[in-house]
Amino acid sequence: MNDPAAQTLAAQREEIRVAVYSHFACTGNAPSPSDLTAQTGLPYSEIRRALDALHEHRDVVLDSQNHDRIVMAHPFASIPLGFSVMGASTLWWGGCAWDSFAIPHLLDEEPDVLVATRCPACDTPHAWVVGREAPPAGDQVAHFLTPVHRIWDDVVHACANQRLFCSTDCVGTWLKDTGQSPGYVMDLATLWRLARDWYAGRMEPGYTRRDPASASAYFAQVGLHGRFWGLAD
């Protein structure tokens, strides 16, 4: 990239991306454009242009009706999607099971968090202390409804349906009651491994999202398999 103007825009976009993540991490809430102006000193017009570019690049998810509102910046969310994540002094909405388990791996100052949810089938409450050293104990299972290659068709719907259930029996009940086709079921240890390094470096300048080949290699490494994850059966 040799165009100075393009380099400036790319640098501004990255500055705003890091500011978005920093604000979510520190407050539990999505920053508004005025918050980002205060953090970066950039005018509203530049903030808006950068947010649209970040949305297009899948670094943030903007509200379809109000593009000033950030709905998600994985693993953070500004809307309830089935999980709360409580740190030492900050409370976040967990974007999904995957994102909720990822937060302590992403934030140096949060060695563990309390992840809470309810089983979508029977409404039983569940909570786990999720840290960096080992998976939490429990017989519960995660069910992901949307195959990985379709997640960004409707990312909010996909994330809202990455949930934790009491058991595979509860997954079956929920699928029958909702008329959904089965997705992918994993235990807590596999979910923890999936979340552990997926977002590594996302809080820092210069972060690059995984390309399909490196994503597939990561999924295989953590113990996932099959076409749901873009892997061989």
C-alpha cells in the first residue's frame, strides 16, 4: 500500500478498532461515536467511515437500523444473547458460548470470569468459573446451530444459537420443540479449547483475522471435525 491517503485511512481504521475493543473491555458497553471521538480525537465523519469499513471487514457488527450502534465486536456484545460474563469489576454480555469462554483468554487483567446462562430447553440455570489454566468441570454440552461457513450470513442469529445445554437430551428436546436441524455438539473441554486462542492478539494494533486455511487448521487442532467446521469427515 503506497498511497499515503489510503495508508492514513487504514491507520485510522485500526486506531478506531482498537478503541472499540478497549472500551468494551473496560466498561462492558459498546462505545458510541462520541466516545470514540473522545478516545481518538478523530471527527465524527472519520469515525463513521471507519465503523462502516470495520463492519464490512467483519471486525465489528453494526445495528442494521442504526449504524452508530455497535452490536458486537467479538467476543463482546452490546445485546443479550443468552450469557452474562462477570469479571472482577466489569460485567459483559457474552456474545455466545464461544465468546463467553474466550473473554478471560483475551483480557490480561481477568484471569477468570463467571459465565452464567440458562439451558434453552428446560431453563435450568448454569454457571462456571472459566479461567486460562484448564476447562471448567461439568457434564453440560454446547450446541452450535449454524455451520461455520454460514455464520456471517446472519451473525447475530448464529451467535444467539451457540448455546449451552444440560445434556444431549436437552439439545434433542430443544431441536424438536423449535423444528431446527441438528448442528454440532461438543463438551465443555472442547468449547474451552476452541475459545482459548481463537481471538489471540485482537486487543492489539495490527491484528489480522485468520484466513480460511489457518482457521481450519485451528479447528482441527482443538478437536473439532466434520463438514460443519469445513473439515473432512
